[in-house]
Amino acid sequence: MDDKVIAGFKRDFAAIKAKGFVPSSRLHDTGIGKTFEDLMQIHENNNFLADYMGILELKSSRELSKVMITLFTKAPMPDGINSELREKYGEPDSKAGGLKTIHTTISGAKFNTFARRLGFKLEVDESVKKIFIIIKDLQTDKLLDKTAYYDFKILRKIIDKKNKYIAYVSAEHKKEHGKELFHFNKAELLTGLTFDKFIKLVRDGIILYDIRIGVYRSGGNKGKTHDHGAGFRILKDNLSKVFDIEEL
């Protein structure tokens, strides 16, 4: 990596760290990432380019938080499959007016349990170069679905652009007058994740997949499928199994 990128990030991070506690830019869990991006003057994006100078991807978390770290979010293929999965296999959600939703964490090592009757699992298929989301009936062991998938070519592009170099930032947090505040006080450089390693860690159940298919609860899209950020994630405790870590 260009030393100028690291030097620039260190300089910018030091300035943010010196600010002490700053108010969150957004409510709820995503507030920490949005706040740090705002302080770095980076606009939210869903493209293939990394956040900082197009090279360094930014990740952040609250100290001591057990929330998983997101590598990247991306809807599965083919187009429209999220709606199909939700309608076929979703569970009625009282918070969504009884409409069906699917929120579950999926491993490549074994089937999970969803809605007491379904099992979800990732299947890496080298022959067709895809990762499938497979679903089975836990009572009959019958395979129900193998329609949704991720293409190796697209995954490789994302990993090469957004997961090659990551600045992982931690922050103290507190609440004052009902508002959350952050003090960004630690940054680490995460490197070493290749596509081949990604595939192996998916297969081993170290890199997990969260499917978060909900519905819009109001407005013109009320009742329609809403992808809340389905994507590949890791537990904080497994960070060193995925990346080489260097403190910045």
C-alpha cells in the first residue's frame, strides 16, 4: 500500500482522536460508522471502491461490543430472489404487522435453525464458481431451495477492492441527555484477506453470512421487500483468523 495513504489516515485519525467525545450522527447501531465517516468527510457509498482515497476501507465498532464486523454487504443473485425467499420461507413478524421476514445468520460449516423448521447453510461450489444459500426442511431433511447465490467473480472484485486494506477503528461510547457520543481512540490496519482465503473461511464457518430480509412498514413501499444489509460478517473474536493486524 502507498505509504502516503497510511500517513494521511494516521494524520486524519489523530485529529479525530483529539476531539474527544463527539455526538453520534445517527441513532442505533449504524451511528458509529456514519459518525466516523462524517468526521473523515467521506460520503456513504455502496460501490466497489474503498472509502479512504479509494484504497483503505473503514470499519468501526464500539469497545466491548459483541456485534459482528461486516466485511461487505451485497444482495444475492438472481434479481428479485430476496422477495422470493421472504415469501416462501419467511416467518410472520409482529413488528412488521404480521408480514413475513427473514433475519438469520448462516454458516458454511453446518445448517442453522430458523423458525424451528428450516435449516440454512452456505454451500461453496467450485465447479460452477458460486456460493449458494441452501435451505432444507429440518424435519424431513429434504432440500427445499438452492436458488440464491453469489458469483465468485463478483465476490473476488469486492474483496480485492474493499477488503484488501481495512482501517478498523474502535471507540469508547457513552450517553448524555439521551444522545450517544463516541471517542474514537484506537485504529488497526487489517490486511491479508485474499479471495482464496475468503472461500476457505466461508467453508469453515469463520466468515458467516447474515440474511436480513424485511419489509417496508410505511410509505409508498409499505409491504414490499426491504434488504436491511444482507452480507458477509465475522465475530470480533475471529478477527485474527481472518486478517493480519497492525496497530496504527
